[in-house]
Amino acid sequence: MVKPPTAANPGAVAGPRRARRFQQVDVFTARAGGGNPLAVVLDSEGLDTATMQRIAAWTDVVETTFVLPPDSPEASYRLRIFTPSRELAFAGHPSVGTAHAVLQAGWALPRPLAGGGTGLIQECGAGLLPLRITGEGVAREIAVQAPPVALLSRHGGEDAALSALLGASLAEAGGAVIDGGRRWFVAELRDEAAVRGLHPDFAGIAALVAAHDAIGLTVFARTPSRDHDLVVRALMPVAGGYEDPASGAANAALAGYLHGSGQAAGLGDRYVVSQGREVGRDARLVLHHEAGRIWVGGPCCSVVTGTLQW
Amino acid sequence: MDPTPSPTAAPPGACDFPFLQVDVFAHAPGLGNPLAVVFGAETLDTASLQAIATWLGLSETSFVLPTTQAGADYRLRIFTPRQELPFAGHPSVGTAHAVLEQGIVQPRDGRLVQECGAGLLPLRIEGEGTARNVHVRAPRGIERPADPIAVLASLGMAGSITTAAAPTRLRPALIDNGPRWWCVELADEASVRGLQPDLPAMARANRADGSTGVAVFAGCTDQPYALVVRAFVPADGIPEDPVTGSAHAAIAAWLQANAALPAACFQSSQGRELGRDGIVAISVDAEGEVWIGGRTQTVIAGRLSW
């Protein structure tokens, strides 16, 4: 938490105000309002950690990133990621959205990546990480490599308690507990309508995920839709119940699990997810499986473009 | 002011609107309550305005629109992430600053008139730029009969507030000035700043009696401000609001009704417990109307593509 200013030093504001380039990006959507917001402060040289935290608390966006010149010659830029209450070493949607902002602003240019393709190298608390860029303009997609995923336990499709909680019957594979950096309970339903029609019982979800030390429940179904291959909802029992409109982490973990457990045969090495319509958004996430690893990405758009003076 | 197609990578069909994100009741950036202000969005329907406010996620987003009534300088519509409001204090103060910064209107004799869902409301303007103070006349606060026992219990003070131990303190009252605020006076500044309410219990109490939230306050001595305030709205998912215009107006109305105002014009401190440091100016005019105001800082300036 931010240390409150004291009476003797109200605000603890020092130094001249300077205009820094700023964007508020919508991540995992090509259309404003469809995805997950991210605030990006470009030109963040000279901001100390406490000031970054204060800015992230004030913008009140789920995450705010700060772009800095890289320390490593191999990196395109350095970024620091803050929620309104703390700094994160790494997170997927801020990485994808920051790369978009950096490209829009001309802050860095795409370069060839070691594994093929072109992209950017981001330096962050988790080290040097590649971001891959495909397409151009509104069709541009940016993807980040996700952490490996472990399957912890399987729960069969006939689990009556789980079916009762979801108000829908489970697909044959049923539920599972997976770990992709954080633990998720995942449950496959039989069709898209069952996933979209689900009214989450967050008290029940809280009990379920607590029993497995997980942070949330990911429900999904395969669909024959031309627009997407999977429909996903990420339900988290925080603050009385929160549904993530576009979750890079939940989708990357799910993709790693499906590929690692032989359930991805019908999906192939690239599939498209629809998420967020039930909470008024319409996100599109693209999951790539390559050499045993998952890349999660999608389109982005800049909703606010301007300057921030602090 | 006309929205124009974005020359950058905005998708087909998107329009660009001038955009400011300002900090209200703040004497420096980051110390107040943020507000997003979107200009020229008259081409968008109500559902789109609501969607923008929901996506931005701030406590309020205001849209500056052409007037529809004679005598108004501009019209604004105010949205929380969930709903449209007819009036709110911090969006009124911040939007007036924003329209002046954008040069859309000029005050006449230090006055502006805003058109909003609550009708035509006068604003008083003093000074310029970051030192500019904007004051808005608040709707009148009316006491509503209600039992304070559940709210007091959530503040850890069941039964203690009305005892003879503190004869000078005001009794708790539910004041309706649009929102309905429980106004609860505590013993001193330290009691207000150190308060740790039972928020789930408070949320239950608010739902039970239809109140918006709880505003606790105390008079201050030897400070540049005469009042300290904290405002809790747990029933609406906001544990604590950083700086709250309507809560100040409610408290001022209750102080006035009890002839307990510290002065006709004074300052109040709110938000330090959340890392902010808001200053609200409160004044009562010759007609007995309560005005709330303060400074606003422009933090983000640019365009919004939607």
C-alpha cells in the first residue's frame, strides 16, 4: 500500500510536472470497450517507485505499466507493472498491451526474434521475455509466452456436486486443478450455451477453489462457431465475486492443460477464444501451442492517447 | 468539437473525442478524486456513454454536451460504472475546470451555469489554472427519520454516541441530498483518522435502511482545515471513497441545521487514509445554501477513440 502523506508533508509531491506520453489500451480486442483495460505511461524516466505506485492507485485501472529505457542491450524496453496496491514481476495482459502502446507511439520497432518471427523483447521483473507480433494495423496481434502448466488432479465428468454448482452437466473430461503459475480449477461444459447461460454462484465457487488452493474457476466449452473455437469464463471469488473480461493467465493455463493432457486434438496448434460477453465485453484471445509451450495473445486498441502530467 | 475519424490505428467506425482525466479536490496531482471528462460525444447513444464509463472504471465519468435549456453554459451527463446520476459534486467541480481549461466557455462575473439531470445549477469560479477554485451549489439536505443503531454498531460505537459523556456532539442523522448519507460526528480528528469500521456490517445496515453510505467527521483545531471527513460506501462495492462532495454537503447541511458550522466558509480534509490528501471548500451563502468546491488538477489530456 501507498504510505499516506503525513500532516507535516502533505502529498509528498516534489519536482516540476512533466508531460509524459500516456495511453489507455484495451487488450484482447480490436474494438474499444471489448477487452481488458491497461494504463501505460511511456517516458517513465525519473519516476520513483512510490510515485509509480501512487499513479497506479490513482488511475485505478486493473494494471498500470511504466515504460523505461532497457538496462540490457538485448531488450527493446523495460517495463514495470503495478496494480492499484502492489508491483508485479510479470503479467500477461500488461505485457501484451504495453507492447501495443510502444509500437503505436514508435517507442521501439519490431526486431527478428530468436525463435522465428518478429517481435519485441521486454525486460521486466521476470527477466527478458519475447513478445511476438503478427499482422498489421487493426489486424495486428501480439502474443507473449506463458509459464509452463502442470496438471495437479482430475475430477471426472460425473461429479454431481460440481454439476450442481454450475447448474449444467460437465463434458466427459470433467474438472481438473491446474497450475500455470497460479492454480485454477477448470471445468469443461458440454456446449457454448451452457457456458454463456451460467449464473455464477460465487459463494459456492469460493468454497470450491479454496478447497484446492486455487484463485478461480475457469469454465469453458468447445464450439463449432466460425468466429471462435472455445468460449471461456474466468470466475474469481474476490470482492464478492469478479468475472475477468479477458484473462491471459486463465487462458494460457487452460491451453497448457488441454495440450498437455491430450485434449487439444480437435483444436490444433492455434485456437481462438471468445471471453467477456457475459460482462458486457467481447474479447478475442489467440492461443498458440509451439514446441511444448503456450503463447497467449490477441488484438489491442488504444482508447485514450495523450499525455500524463504528474 | 466535432468528432473526427481517427487518423491512427483506430478501427473502422471509431470516432475520436477530446478527453481529460482530472483530479478533483486536489492541490497537486494524485491527492484528490479522479474524474474522466469526454467532450463532443453527442453522436453517441446512452448505452455507449454507459459503456465508456464502465470501461474507464472511475467512480464517475462526465460527458460535456450542447445545452438544451436557455441560460446554461454547457450540459453534462454523469455516469458511474453502473448507472447515470442526475447530479454529483465532484463531477460538477471537475467538469467545470475541464470546460474552462478547454476554453469552451468563459465565466461571466465569476459564474457558470451547468445543465444536468437535476436542472440548472450555478457554479462560482475563483482564480485560474491549477489555483482555480470551482464551487457548486449543492442540493438541499433533508433529514430522514431512521434508527442509527446498526450503523453505529458497524463503527464500533454501539450506544455510546448519544450519552452525556459528549453533550456537545451532534446526534447521528440520515441526510438526504440525492444520495442518503449517515452523518456521524466523532470525538476528534484522531478518532476519525484511526477508525476501522466493520464494512460488511455497515453494508448490511445501509441496505436495510436504504442509505448510500456513512460519512464520519470531527471538528479540528490547530489545522488549516476545520473539519476532517471519511466516507464509506460498502453497499455499493466502494469500501472508502477518497474525496466526496455530496458527503461534505450533507455534513454541512446537518451542521447548519444545528447552528454548529465552524464558520461561514471553511476547509475540510479527506482521503489521507487512502494515500490521498483532498481539500474541500465549504461555504454557506446569505440565502443559507451550501456550496462545495475546490481545486482541480488536469492529469491526463488527450483523445478517446470509441
